[in-house]
Amino acid sequence: MKMNKKKMIFSIFLITILILPAVHSAEVLTITGSSTVLPVAAKCAEVFNEKQGDITVQVSGGGSGHGIEAVATGKADIGMASREVKDSEINKYGDKFIEDTIARDGMAVVVSSKIYKKVQNLTKEQIRMIFDGKIKNWKEVGGPDKRIFVVVRKSGSGTRDTFMEAIFGSSKAEARGKYIETSENSEMKTAISQSDIAIGYLGLGYLGGKEVKAISVDGVSP
């Protein structure tokens, strides 16, 4: 069944790797950046390292912005990003990036499992009001009479930019009210799983487990 693309919050976003002229020795290849790309890159590095004796691949996270900056400043050979390079980054570092799209991923809005028992669908407007600090109690959207614990990603996250673009219409939008910031998808998942009143967002690859549940948005399931 076809669905209106404008209602799709589970936005498809790019997973890319970025390369500048290599600055490190051939013995060690460093890859850093997006935590969304991290599991894929880590698995590839594991397989590669088992078969190659002369080259060792080292992978670390830190967010899309970190990966792009690390490549641009010569601190890494390959940067991982869950978004395209921004014009501001090209203006700052120069138009020397080589972007290779390796996959497309989806994003899900997730809640604590106890909240999911009563709240399994939210509208885009309700989500916007929650992250804007205008809806502060779960009872306002059909849930229990408990405050909403909002979890967001830190600035520089490609997943954060995609979420803000989809919900607020701008990747530069900021959450309001009370919330906590996390650096990685895994940290976001942990924060939500350790709470019984939380809401946040994750790349689809991080779904799974009983403590964190993906909800539908405007009736659309991820």
C-alpha cells in the first residue's frame, strides 16, 4: 500500500564514508565517525583484519560531524557519516571529500517498554510538541500519568540532524524543555532502556531487546 511520503517520519538517510588523500602509513588504517555506521564498519574491519597481516583497520565512533572533521584535518583516513557533508563543512575544510554511499538506513522513534504498553502510535505533531517541551506528561498522549523523559543526540550527530529535519523541518532545530543528550546510538538505547518513561530515536540497526520499543508515527510502523 502506498503511503504519503510527507507523513513518513522513519526517514531514509544516507550512510556514507568520506575519504581525503591518505595521511597515515599503510600499516594502520583509521576509520571514525557515525555510530550508525559503526557496527557495519567494525564488522568489515574484523573480517579484513583476519585476512590481512600487513594492514590493521582501527574503527571508532564519535558522530558524523567528528568523522568528517577527522578526515578533513588528517586525523583519520576514512570518516563515517549518516548524512551528506554540509556546505558549511565544505566551506571550512574545502571541497576535497570523496563521498561513497554504502547503504541507506531508517530511523525509528522509540519509547520505554512500559510506555509502549499504552502508547504505540504518536502523530508527528505530538512528537514535535514533546521534543519542544509543550507536552510534558504521558497522559496527554494516552499514556500513564508520568512525566516524559526526553533523550536526544548531541550536536554533530547525523541521526540527530535527520530527526530534527523530519520533525521540525530544519536540521538546526533544538529540543526545548528538560532533556538529556547522548553521544551514540548505543548510549541513547541504554538511557531509554534504563528508564520507564523515556522517548528518543534510533537507527533501525539498533532496535531489538525488550526494554526499548519502536512506535508507529501517524500510523506508519518502522
